[in-house]
Amino acid sequence: MTDAASAASSTGGACWGIESGPGMRMRQSINQLERAFVEETQVDRARREALRRQATLRSRQRQIEKVHKRGTMRFVLLVLILIATAVIVTVAMFQTLYYVMG
């Protein structure tokens, strides 16, 4: 091995201007942790936003179903009242007719 090669291997490549000692490893580790933290934060924000949107959509869907159910019940009640009114009027009319004719 030549002196340059042995120096490069013993210093981890410092002869090319690359520091690879414990200080550089620590900086890389901190940078990696910071990048991972930023990425995790972005992912978490996106996940929370998606969950919020889903909850809003579910709430809106429940409200629509509730309004539809109430509307259906009111319509059925209206139809029953109209039928009952028609029956009562018909019975009263025939009773009046029987009373007048009889």
C-alpha cells in the first residue's frame, strides 16, 4: 500500500476532503433525525387532515340520512292523514245522507 492509500484508509477518506470521523457521523445522524422528523411531521399532518375530512364527510352523510328519514316519515304521516280525512268525510256524508233521506 502506498502512503496516500494507507492514509486514506486510516482516516476514512480524509485526504479527499471527506471527513468521516465521529463528528461527521454525528452531524449526519442529527441531519437524518431532523429529516425523518420533518417527514414524519408532514405525514402526520396529512393523516390528521385526511381523518378530519373523513369525519366531516361521515357527519354530513349522517345528517343527510337523518333529514331523508324524517322527510319519508312526514310523507307517510301526510298520506295517512289524507286517507283518514277522506274516510271520515265519506262516512259523515253517507250518515248525513241517510239522516236526510230517512
